[in-house]
Amino acid sequence: MTRTPETPLPSPKECRRLREAQSLSQADVAAVLGVTRATVRSWENGRTTPRGTNRDAYVRLLTGAQKVTPHQEHPAPALVGAATGPVQASPDRAEPAPEPPSETPPASELAPEPDPELDPDPPPGPEPELGSELSPEAESEPLSPSLTPDQAFDALYAFCAPALVRQTYLLTGRRELARESVECAFQLAWYRWPEVAMDRDPAGWVRATAHEFALSPWHRLRPRHRNPEPPPAAPADRALLDVLLQLPPVYRRTLLLYDGVGLDLPETAAETEASTPAAANRLLHAREAVATRLPELAEPKELHRRLAEVASAERLHAAKPTTVRWGGEQRARRWTRAAIAFTVVLIGATTLTLRTAPDHYEPPLAPGATVHGVPPRVAPGPLSAEQLALRAKLKGETVSGPERLVPEAG
């Protein structure tokens, strides 16, 4: 039995160029092929490759053999790139099957509260969800060249920070740590802004940094994090958060990225630095642990909805982007000054060592040698009777003795 060769597929960079040449967004390609937008994004990032009929249809679409109207109307899920279907544990089926968009919960049920600190006068409409990322049009061109670095950073922060704070809260169960993790992640992003601005997924870069900082084991040594924070007020939210915090950190993060944020399995595995089968096993075990304690959340779509509700109920607010940028610049200045001070101290210590160190070789002292022919030193022995009598006589005649001993004044 012979095997039919697969259709030649261009490189990921060429696939993206061909798609943009036809004025198609990733959502348009996903709607035509019947896959999620996150799957198309992973194809263009080179993380996965299409197979079978999807590969042939994808190549025909890129080469123009199949005409598609740009920005055609198609139902979109409530969470961008949501993938809440069952996970296949077999390695050859690494990507979970997407659910029909019609079964996705409406956006009105999952929309969190607006953030008054970032936008005093928010426009009408729902705020980005727990798993919301950049829109397909914004993702094809993440940062406009016409924006200044400050404006581009502020736009990225205002769009991603509110949802990212809620995600981090589900990871840690601590409100202050969630805000601190997001601020530190964006401060690092501002410090490395040229690298982040050129990244294909700036929101994913910041998200991965914030999650890694939040799950750092060194936080347990900090005095402010030794005491637990007040739990959520609702008993159902408190029960779900307790179940999440009892999971191992890697299981908790995998469950949040897949069922909360809506990443597909290869992207979840890449962000958690694991293989796709390992990420699938972690996800299955995490779902099983949640379903054991909370049977009503055995359905992935219900778990996704409850995660969004718990995260939105806390009304967590992120700091303003100008404050984050200022804090990042101040931290960079402090580290720069500390590095300069350490360098100066090192140079001073080196100079002092060079000034006080010997400038020529001094041979060590030779070991001592025995000298022969010298009589030994004899210690005085006991006094005889005559010597004792003489000493007593001299002591007695010292005051009124002869003139040679005590001279008298003339």
C-alpha cells in the first residue's frame, strides 16, 4: 500500500504573507477551514502544521485557488480562541476538537465589570473577557508604526492588564500578588520594549511573564504573603477557588490557559514548557480533580463560565499604565545605580589590593639548623651558706653601711 505524499506547505512566514496579500484575517481562514483562530495562529507561528484535508484546503486558500470574501460574517465565540472541547489523550491528536460556536455561552454572561482606573469614561459594550486577547485584525499588525512607544505600551496595557489581573488571581488566590505580578511583567516588558513590540504575540509574552512571577516559590518567604487573604464572599466561588489552589501549580496553570483563557493544546504546552501529551495529561487530571470536588463543573463549558465569573466577581483593578511605566523606569534606574556602585566598589578594592600588595618577590625564611661547638647555657644553682650570709649582711648594711655603699653629703 503506497502513501500519498502531502501537499507542499509554504513556510509559516510565507503563509502569513500570502494570507495578508489576500486581505484575509485569521478569523476568516479559521471560519473557512472549520478550525479555531488559535489553530491558524499556531500554524503561522510554526508551532503546529495542518494535516490531511485541512492541509490541502489551507494550501488552496493561500494560493488563491479557493476564493473567500474578506471579513465574511461568521459566528464568533464569546472568548477569542476558546477551545473547551474534550481533550484527546493520544499524542497524534494533540489539538482538541473545537465546539460549535452556537453552544458557547453568550458574552453577556461572561463579561466582567469595566475598570474605572484605566478608563474613567469607558465606551459602551462588554469589556474583554478572562481569556480575551488581541482581535484578529490587531494581531496581524500588533503595534502600529504610527504610535510612539509610550502610546503602544499604554494601548497594550489598557487592553490586557484587566483580564491578566483576573487570570493571575485564579492562579494564586491573592489579590495583591496578582496586581504585583502583572505590574512586574509589564515593567519588564517596558524595559525590553523593542523585543516585545516585535513579538508575534505581545499579550502572550506578558501573560507568560506574569504567570511565572506569580507562581514563583520564593513568595512564600515574604512576610506579607505568609498570612492568607480573605476568601471570596460567595460560597460557590470560595469552593472553586479552594479546589484550584489545591492543584499543583503546573496543573492549575494548564487548566487556566486551556479552559479559562482559551488557548489550544499546543499553545498551552508551549507556554507551560511541556510536551503536548504532557499538557493533555495535566489538563485531564486537573479536570478530574475539579469534577471530583465539584461535579457540576465536569462539563468544560460550565467550568469555563465559572472561572470567568469567579475572576470577575472580585472587581480587581490594575494600576494606570503611566504608573507602571514610571515604576519600571525607576526600577531600571535603581538597578543601574546599584550596578554602577558595585562596579566602583570592585574597582576600588582592586586598586587597594594593587597598592598594598608586595611588588617584588620575598623568599621565605629557611628552616633553622643546629649549631655545634657552643657550650650550653648554665642556669645559676642554689646559693651556698657563705653566699646567703653575705647577701644578708649586704642587705642589713645598705642604709648605714660604709661610704662606698651609701655616700654621705659633705
